Amino acid sequence: MDTVVIQPGKLAGRVTVPPSKSVAHRLLLCAALSQGTSRITNVALSEDIAATLRAVRALGAAAEPCADGHAVTGMGGAGALSDAVIDCNESGSTLRFLIPIALALGGRFTVTGKPRLLERPLDAYFAICDQDGIAYARTPDGITFSGRLRGGDYTLPGNVSSQYVTGLLLALPLLSADSTIHIAGPLESRGYVDLTLEAMAAFGVGVENQAYQTFHIKGGQTYIPRDARVEGDFSQAAFFLVAGALGSDVTVTGLSPQSAQGDRAITDILRVMGAEIAAADGAFAAHARPLAGRRIDVCQIPDLVPVLAVLAAGAAGTTELYNAARLRIKESDRLQTTALELGKLGADITEGHDSLIIHGTGRLSGGVCDAHNDHRIAMALAVASTIADGPVTVTGSACVRKSYANFWADFAMLGGNIHVQ
């Protein structure tokens, strides 16, 4: 399936969204670093999670399928690497989490992946390598590192990616020395760091968090194996909740009301813009009410921007999504691609250097769009079809496999009228 044609229409029914990819990455890595076997259940084998599973095996851990997940036997954070190859495919989380973990083990390894992935910024890690005397070089196959983290003081920018912070947080407890991470400027996407700290604590590893500006990590800590279940993904639920706010009747199940996921903010944003939110026993639904545009700071919730732009197109008045510069280094330049593709559907949308401004019209016209090999763009365009007057064609639709392999099947199950070309 590479092109889908979606006829206009509303959705209705109940859907269980995939388990959180962000949580699954972290739990699988903590299990891989522990001394013993953990069972991580409710794991969806998206392309990104498959990349992390390959990576933990490259580090020396074992990961075997079990009922509803994987049994991971960790290597205890010990054992230097010898020319290991870590294929991250297109997963930015896998790339940025695994580099410092592998550097904590020491030795020589190469990270590989799709060209777009290896173009993503890694300057913060290269600066750490320079600081600790670690050799690194780009090769035709990827980036090769040789050496070992020493521990001590590290400084990371707060406005590039919280994935750097997560990678170091996971890795530094393995070192014998104590370490401190200093954040230069405000830390964006704090919710993802909360998920990391929560996962580490579950596996017995402590971090002293001083207002997200300084993190103190004791060396010589040990990850303790445990069984854990991955909760539902609010970033995926957002697509169906927005559809609900735009007039569909969808209930999303499998979510945790107490989740630390930053994208849980979708429920608050929908309320602020006028929708009614119903929640009970892990099931959430958004009900359509008159929607009004708002200014929304998205620095903590960048993954929500494409579907928020669709929501804004269906609202009355002007919405500004700002503090969004980091979206330019995602699977696509999401500021550009969101503006371009929704514009093809008749949205009144303007791209700024770090923002999108949408003048809501309530309806879209339909048209032919390209997903730009970006799963969140493809899914946002599907939601856009629910307020379109004509068919919406999405080319490159198979890219949803990166995070939500069953998206089109679920969309059809809810009454979405799609034709595969």
C-alpha cells in the first residue's frame, strides 16, 4: 500500500491505539542494561521499535519474542564492544539513545541508518567525544566511534532534542565515576525526560533532577530486571481525538490518565479550543463543540503539530503554533510539509521560521497530497479528510509503518472510506 484515496466522511467506533513507542524504547533499553531477564509486554513491533531491538542485540543483550512482547536478558552494562554495527534505520530515538550507551560500554562501534537519519544533528555528542578523547569519523556506512565515556560534567543544549539528555541519563549510571548533566537554556520536550526518569526508577536507577537544569547521576549503579507493560500512546491517540473534536464519534482506549507522556496535553488543548473531553477507565473521547483558534506553544509537544494544524483548519479564527523550529529536523521538515500539504487541501496556512499560522475555515476542499515519508504527516492528512468536501489522496501512505503499522486498518475499521491504489 503506497497510495490511499480517502472519501470524505466521519469516523465512529472504539479503537485501541498502539502502545507508546517512547515508553517502549526506554523500557527495552533499561531491560537490556540490567542483570537478568525482564519481560516487556504490550510492545508493538513498529519499524522504530524493531530498530531498538536490533540495537540491544548488537550491544550483547538477548531479546526474544514472548506473549505480547519481548523477554530481554540484559548484559548488565558490561563488556566492551568490538566492531559492533548498530542499524538505527530511521529511528532518531534509537540513534541518540544508543550512542552514549555504547560509549559507556566502550570499544569500537558503528551506527548506521537511512540517509535522512544520519543527517540529523549529533553535534552535542561530538562535543562530548572531543571532551572525553573519543575518536569518531563518518564513513560510507555510517559513523564510527572508538573510546569510552569517562564521566564527569557534561553540558547539553536544551533547545535541540531531549533525546540527547535521555541518552546520557541512560548511559552515565553505568560508569564508575559520578556525573552531572548541565542544560544550557530551557529544556524543551521535558515530558520525554520524565518518561526516561520514570523508566530508570522502575529499574532501580536513581537520578537527582534539579528543575530540569541539572541532573546528578551516581556512578556504579545497577539496572535491576523487572517486568513492565507499555502504556498506550497519546501521540497516536491525538489523531483520533482531533477527529472527534472535528465531528467524528471515536473513543480511544488503552491510555493511562496518569501518564507522564508530554503528548497527553492534547486533551487540554482540545478543551481550551472548545471541545468536550470525556475520560473514564483509560478511555478518552473528544466531542465536537464550536472550536476557536488559539496561540499554542508547542516546544514541549512537537509531535502534535501536524494534527494540531488540521484541528486549527477546522476551527474558527486564527491559531498560531509557535516555538516549533525543531520540527525542521524530523522525518521531514514538518513545518514546511504540514503547510505545503494542508495548503493543497485548501487550508489557509502560513509557514514561519519557527511557527505555523492557520486561519480556520471549518472545511477543506480535498486534493492530492504527499506524505513525504513522514508517518505523522500521513496520519494528519487522513484526519483532514474528515472535514474535506472532496477526496483526499495520500501518496507514500505506507510510511505509517514507522510508528503505527495498523493505522490504515484502524481508520477503515472506524468507517474511513479508503481505496488503495
